[in-house]
Amino acid sequence: SQTIHQWPATLVQPVGSPLSLECTVEGTSNPNLYWYRQAAGRGLQLLFYSVGIGQISSEVPQNLSASRPQDRQFILSSKKLLLSDSGFYLCAWSLWDRKNTEAFFGQGTRLTVV
Amino acid sequence: GQQLNQSPQSMFIQEGEDVSMNCTSSSIFNTWLWYKQDPGEGPVLLIALYKAGELTSNGRLTAQFGITRKDSFLNISASIPSDVGIYFCAGRVVDYKLSFGAGTTVTVRA
């Protein structure tokens, strides 16, 4: 069965520091991968998605970037964190064929920028 | 992305009650999904709907894909305390992205 791992679960970082969040998927090949951010009490905002290695689409211009160095690995990064980067970050995967559209989420990373 | 309007924004439930929430869109969707998120966790898929008019159940949960393809509802029957959480609807048009509603927060009435 497929599983998705996201780490770390919690992170407190000072303003101006770099960020690297990692997400890996097991049990499937060539998944579509997504990074979402959820502000406190809010919905899910799509940040990046990837349909293949090295292919990244950005939804919202901002202080963050994403990379997909391997088929089942998706990384969210920042060179210098801002206070406004605080939030709950979620990685998700889907196979996205004509029949299957479901996206499955990781456990999330709670990022607090101080 | 497409705008999804989810309502109500929040609700209080009493154990044993039936509750209902819905999502509407100005765009036609090919797929409607319903997720539940517990505090500090990632959303978990509850029900997936692929055909207009489709009515699907998962235990005490029932969801329907509206005939117009612009709306969907989720019903929870005989609610229990563990039903608390945030429920999200999500819809897909034709590309690789899902649009999510803002969520309905369900809380137990004291």
C-alpha cells in the first residue's frame, strides 16, 4: 500500500533562517506531488505541484521554492524565512488518471517562525 | 483556481444529531471529494464522487454530487464525539489541481 512521510512534524525557526521540509511517498511510481499551506483556522492553499522529476509548478509567488530531485521525493525550501511563512505545511500525492483523482496527505509540519 | 464556497463555516453538534454541510462552485467540476482533518493532522479522504447525481455512503457519512455538477453535500448521521474536526470539500476540473473549500469546523455542543 502507498504511504506518505513528511518531516519534521514541528519546527521553530528564526526569521531569516533557511528552511527545508521533506516529503517522500512509498508504494507507487510517478505520483503527482503537492505542497499546501494552511494558516490557522483557514483552508488549504496550494503552493506547488509536480507531475514529474524536475517539473515544478508554482501557484503563488512567494518566499518559498520546491524541488523534486527523485520520483517520490518532494522538498519545500526557503533561503530566508519570514514571519508570514508560519503555518501548517502539508504534502500530498495523487496518481491522477481518468478514474482516480483523490489526493492523499501527509501528517503535516507545523512551522513557527519567530 | 476555481472558487469553492463551503457552508456553514462552523457548527456545533449534539451527540446523536444529523448534520449537513455543502459546497457550491461557479464552475462545473468532474470530481468532488470530502476530507476530514483532526487537529494537528493531515486531511483524510472520506468520500470521492465522480458522477453527477452520484450518492455515496461511507458508514454514517453520505455525500452527493449535485446534478448541476456545481455543488455537493455531506451528511453525517447520528453524530458522535469523534466526528469533531474540520471537514473540507474539494473539486477537480480538468487539470492536476484540486480546489479546496475553506472548511466547516464541527464542534461538540457542551
